[in-house]
Amino acid sequence: MYDTLTSTYTFSCPIHGETHVCLSRFRRLERLPGAQHPAVYRVEFACGCGGEHPGLVSHDDLDWAPLGLHDETKFVNLMTSKVEAVAAELSDVAAMRIKAGEWPWSFFCWPEERPRPVYPSAFKLLAPTVSGDRVGLAVRCPVCGKVSVNLVSRAHVDVPFVNDREVGVVEHVFGHDAAASVEEFRAELWSESFDARRLGLE
Ligand SMILES: [Zn+2]
Ligand SMILES: [Zn+2]
């Protein structure tokens, strides 16, 4: 489902059969109702074929797999010459970094006027800029429950522990559902102006 080496999720595409997309190509995430363990998210993603398709991602795949916690790929450890699982190595590194106060993902909560750590399951809507190098990101704050919209780099979304030093913030509290559709979100997003905020989490 998630490939740690390419940082991509595998979904099915009606044209290509199978496609691999990174997190910043997700357009909409929605937790399915019910008490599945782990929870399941319905996503819509922008596919390489030009279309947008639905897919399902488990909570584990969304939040933990990018940190390498579910990877079963084996590699040869050059220090010990033993075959080991990548997951153990990566999860150690991730755990150490989190303990040291680094966060895999973060965003700027506008209602609280402060940066917050976050996991991808808190992302609601994503829309790329026309140039494609930045992404408008609607996040539901895990602490205050309000939706904020940040303008970030693709790497900020796709690569754990890569956080933009400064992000664009829309000075506007979005409704509880942020927007009914990706199209509305896009239209609303690009009609707003962005203010720069620093994302230092210290
Ligand atoms: Zn497709
Ligand atoms: Zn908040």
C-alpha cells in the first residue's frame, strides 16, 4: 500500500490499472463512519492519467507507514552483515527524532495563532498552486478542532520531518467542513491572501 522508498501510496486507476501517488497528490480525505480498527479513510487523489479517483487508506498507512513503521522491506545491514527489516531501523530513527522534539508533520493553526504538530489523518483538503510547486492544505487542528488553511511546499506534505520554516496562512476560520467540495475549496483558497508565519515548533 505505502512504499517507503518512493514515498508513494498504491491505488487502482481505471486507465492504468495501478498507480503510485505521493501524499501531496491527495485532494480530499474523509474518515469513514463506523468503528473499524484501524479507522479507514476515503481519499480522492489526482492520478497521473489526469483524472481524480477514490481510494481507501487505513489510519495506520496514512499516519505511520510514511515513518517506516509498517515496511517489511529487508536490507543488508553493512555493520552486522545481517539481513534486517527496514522498519526497525526507520522506526528507531523516527522515535528518536520525535523524542528530540522534531515532528514529522506540522501546520500553523490560525485560530490559536501557533504552530502545531499534526499527522496526515488531520488533513482534509489539498489543492496545488497553478505552478504545482506548492499546495494549499486544509487541516483540522487536533487540539482546538478548527480548520486552518496553510500554503506549503510539496516536500512539507510528502517527506516526514521536512517542515517548511515558513508557511502561508489564510487569515480566515473555515467552516466545520472547510468546504463542501475540492472545487469550492480551490476557488475559496485562491481568492484569499496568505500571510507568512514561522513554523518553528520549539
Ligand atoms: Zn488514473
Ligand atoms: Zn488549533
